[in-house]
Amino acid sequence: MSRARWRPLALLPAAALGALLLTGCGNHGHAADSPGSASPAPAASELAHMQKLLDDADSAAAVADSDAAADK
């Protein structure tokens, strides 16, 4: 597979993470929730895991950009 075809594949983790964050942050229409109530904060281990996923996606995208620039 050529390097140009790898670039979209490298961006999939970043897109998946973005979709996960967007769906996790929305109000799901729970009638029992009062307008002023807030969700509990995520655990530190969850935040660290999400940060690692984001860093890995950024790294993969940077590699794909570098490979694409080298192919020109």
C-alpha cells in the first residue's frame, strides 16, 4: 500500500476519539437530571488513558504528514 493511502488510516484513531468525546459529553435527555446538575468528574486513570490515545493519534498523524510530504 502506498504511503498516500496510509494517511486516512492514520487519522482514524483521531476521528474515533473525537466521536467518542462528542457522544460522551452530550445531554442524553434524562428527565431526572435537574438543569443545574453536573456529571461526576472522570477518574484520573481515565483521563490519562484518553490523553495517551490522543497523543498516539497525533503522533500517527504527524508520521503520515511527514510520509506524504516525502512522497511529493
